[in-house]
Amino acid sequence: MNRFDYVRPGTVAEAVQAFGADPAARFIAGGTNLIDLMKYDVEKPGKLIDITRLPLGEIEERDGGLRIGALVTNAALAYDARIKERYPLLSSAILAGASAQLRNAASTGGNLLQRTRCYYFYDTATPCNKREPGTGCSAIGGVNRIHAILGASDQCIATHPSDMCVALAALEATVQVSGPQGDRAIPFAEFHRLPGNEPAKDTNLAPGEIIVAIDLPAQTFATHYTYLKLRDRLSYAFALVSVAAALDLDGQTIRTARLALGGVAHKPWRNGEAEALLQGQTATRKTFEAAADLILREAKPQSTNGFKVELARRAIVRGLEQAAAGTPQSQSDKRIQ
């Protein structure tokens, strides 16, 4: 283990001040990802700023929606009665990820900051632009079965691993942050980045900024929703493809549609054109297939993950059908037909 300094601030302002301008500093809460990265020598922080004592552990009513403190655990969030009743899509997504033990430790803010599970990112003996900019991407032309089919670049084809973030993207959450320049709100669609020419940057957080809360809007999609996660094994595996689908229906007519994909890109993937195509249409399989085709028309599979295109198409259609029928995906049923 590399040597590092350790501090435990009592306020958000103290935490931001403790970070200072030190690029080697890292905030730590549950540590369910950061500690692994430190063990693998992927992350070598010179300072750990323990934020677990900050007053960020509550879920509060806010403007008709809810404000979730960054230190609320994934388990507490998934099982909160208000979340289960008003935002069941979010609860379902969280319960589809990790294990009960990890959900008990992992924080809501930390979930947004998970790093990719790309094999080469974790293997320090191989080139990786995300880990060491300018060294190359070993996944391109390598073992890339789990990698991106949308939004990738010639610098990186890694995918974002979170389930919770896919649901938050569909719900159009807002991330509240605090930093050296003060407080600001980041729409969820703008929080994570595509790799482009800077794949080492996962988010649009400025240096020293800390997540303090996540705001959920008043519109909840509590009836017509589903979170469908497809993976190699039923338990404790990351998504090959996941779908968060949410519909507002007037009879069988779609008034509003929200659709986000996981496991296919460097960030939770939404396509505004596809959502606009669904609006005003009848909730039929043909309509859903048209939306799926629109989303996947720009797909660029790699040498060993071409199956993801058809898998994603079927998952989108099935997810929308389940949402329209008001029959959300059961955690015991992960088959694709």
C-alpha cells in the first residue's frame, strides 16, 4: 500500500479546503470502488479526505421531489418508503446492482463516481488511456466483449458500470456540488462525459468539487416503468446491457417517454430523438422497435461485442413493453425472448 495522508473534516467547506489544489487527493466515503483501485495500484492518492462525518446522510422533500444526501447508502435509498412508492425505477435499479453488503456500504454520491470495470484499466501492465493518457487503448483490438457500442472514441471504448446512474439519467436528476468556486447544480445528462480525446476524465466535476446531494424532480413515473438488466450471471455482475424505461401514458398514447441505457457507453446513454419519436405515438411493439432502431443506428461494435447491438435492441423493446403494461421487470427473471 502506498503511503498517504488522512484527514476527516466536519463540514463540506472543510472538506473542500482540505482538497485544496492537490491533484493526488481523493474524497472517500464507502470506499467500495476506491479501495479496490488502490489495491490494484490504479489509484495512488497522496491524501484521503474522509467525508463520512459530513451532514449529508438525509433524504428530504424538496420542490415536490426529493433531495438525496450524498452519504445516503445505496441500501437506505433503495428501501426508503418514499423512493419505493414515488421513484420505484430508482429502487429497482439499485437492487439490481452489487450485493447487499456492498449496498450497505456504498454511498449515493460515490455511486456516481464509479470507474469503469474494463479489464485493461485494472491491469497496470497494459496500456490504457484512461489510466495513463497517451499510452493507447488495449481494449481496441483486444478482449472487448463488455465494451461500448455507442459514444466511444479511438482513445477509449470503456463503459460506465453503474445501475443507479441509468435510472437517475431517465429520471432527469440534478447533481448538487460544492467546490472552491462555490455551489452549483449539474443536470444529470451533463455530469458524466464521453471519452473523446480525454478518456481519463469520467465527469465534469471541477478539481476539488464534492457531490453534496442529488435532486429528484416531481415527475416520478411510478406506474409505467421498468429496469431491465442483462448480464452473464444473475448475481453480482455488471450489465452487458441495461434499460431504464419510463412512460407517461394517456390510455395507450405516450405523452412522455424517458429511456436510458447502461452497459453500452462511457456514460448512461439517452437519445432525445428516440424519446421524441415515442411521444404522441401508440404504445405498440412496432413503435418501440422504431425507437430501438433509431437509438442503435449509430452503434459501432468492436471485434467481439457485436452481439450487444441485437441484445440492446431486444432489451429496449422489452423494457418499453414492460413499462407500458405496468409490469416492471422481476429480479428473478432476466431472460430475453
